[in-house]
Amino acid sequence: PPAILSSATQNMSIPPHHKFSAPEPGEIRKTSFKENLAKCMRSPSLMSKREAAKRKWSAMRESFRLNRIKNGIQSSRLFSPRSERRRRSADGGSSMPAPSPSPTTRYGLSPNEWTFAFDHVITDADGRAQFTKFLQSEYSEENILFWWAVEELRAIAGDRPEFERTVQEMFDTFIAADSPLAINIDHDTRTDIIERVQTKTSDTYPENIYDRAQTHVYRLMEKDCFSRFVHTPAYKEVAKKLSLPQTFRFNGRLSPC
């Protein structure tokens, strides 16, 4: 009878995977690892620590830059011809050293158009600024900050006290495990740097102390982050300014990854 059928239907349990109703209010939805990571990176406490670390590092960089300019001006007054001093004065008094060779040349990377474009983006001031903004949106700007810090570190290698002070500051900012701007490098490289810094002798602070870590970060940005950056409007603007390729094709794909 209909009454009996209705009663049986009401008492019949339906397997969970057959239910298609909307989640009840307050029900917790399972989130992916990427969503959990993004939520963690946006937590107020961690964001505050990251911003504090970036402000501290920016202040240190500005101090190093001013010291290099000051030393350069003093050197020019002692050794440069008067015309050279006038030229430097017209340039704002800056004696910043010439940029280091591109990573393509230094590390013997394949000179394809992808690496060519990446090198030009990160060594151009505007390109690097746009790429840094993109990395900030992915909460990974420590990579480009560290890469550029190593480039600047080479410029002060001749001033041993300042060099060692900068090495220590970079260690505290980018290498120490508890740093909010710690870079993602392999265990062996990190361990080697930690041992050298903790020993702290003239022999353990070679000029290339961070080169291996820089190479690791460079390739991480080139193969991973840059492959997403090239699809953004910001890259299109940079590419137009620097006359770089707008698209890349690797075996029928638009990126090497």
C-alpha cells in the first residue's frame, strides 16, 4: 500500500555518495594543499614577520648602497682626473659598480631565447620590479631578493668588514630556518652555508659563499616562476620595452615546464 511504501522510503538510508544536496551551513569543505598554503601565507602573523624582514633588509641594502657611493666619491677625489669627477657629479655622484655578467654567461646556461629573456627581465630595473611584484602575488619574492642580494654582495667583496657583515645579514634574512624570507634550497647547500657562517673565519667566508644557492634560486625562478610570469600583461609590457619574445614554444608548448 502507498502508506507502507512511504514509511519504508522515509526509513531508508541513502549512501553519502548518492546525496547531491548543498552543504549544510557551517559544514567544513575539504581544501586543497595549495589553498591551505595560500591561507597560511596570508595569516596576519606571518605577513607581519615577512614585511618586517623585508623592511629590515631594505634598510641594510640602502646602508650598503650609500657606503659604496661615499667610498666611490672619496676615491674619485683622490685618484680621478677633474673631468672624471665632473662626469660622476653629473651622474649624481654614484659610483655603483657595473653589473656582473649575466647568469647565462657566468653559469654556462644554454643561450636559448627563454634564458635570454629571463636574464634581461631580472637584470633590467623595470623588468625586475615587475617580476618582483608578480612573485609577491605568489608569496615568493624572497627568491629575487636573494638573487639580487648576491649580485650586490660581489660589489663589496673588496671591503672585507662590510662583506662579512653583509654575509651575516643575508644569512639571517634568507638562510636561517626561522627566517620568514628563507629561500627554498637543497639540504646540502644550506648545510654548507650554515657550517661556514657558524665557523666564521676568514677562510669560511669566501667571495662565492652564496653562489651555489644563487644558481639554485635562479634556475627555480627561470623554470617555474618565469613560466607563469610570461603569460601576464606585466611581462608583455616588459617584453615590448626590452624587445623580447612575446611567446615561447618548446616542443609545441608555450613554456619549458
